[in-house]
Amino acid sequence: HLLNRIMEKCLPKDVPEGTKIALLGGIQVNTPEGTPEYFLPKKFSILNHSGEVKEDMLQELMEEGNKDIKRVIKEMKLAKKTEQLKAGIVDVPIVEKAM
């Protein structure tokens, strides 16, 4: 693997002690213009300055990626509204119901 050779050459001499390295690798699928591209993560790890894996984050990444995006957006909007309410600066729209 090319990445392993790069790491062997650079670590630890080129990375200061105490530095954390995030390593993300996978398969990128390029598609025609106008269609979404895809990335399949195969590796996501946190390494120390010597290149030793300190934390494997792939499972957490996959779980996060599988969340329902609509639910995530709703949660973000609710959190924002909650913060605005706490700050006392919320704009409440008036909605008239049609009869």
C-alpha cells in the first residue's frame, strides 16, 4: 500500500511527538457531471506520531453516515431554536390556518 510506504518514510521523524494523525482511506467513485459521487470508507483511524493506531473510528463513522439525514437536520434546527430561546431572541412566525 502506498500510504503505508509514505508513513514508514515520514513517521516518526517528520511528525512532532504528541501529534495525532487522522487517517481516512477508501474507494472514491467518480460519476458523470450532474450525478452524485460516492465514497466508501474502508479505514478511519487516529494514529499517534509513530504511526500506531490509537483509535479505530470506522464503526463510528459508518454509524454516523447511516443516520437519517432529515432527522439530523431537524435535530440541528431544534438545537438552534433552543439556543435562541435561551438567549431570548426567537422569531416566532404567525401561521394562519385556512378554514
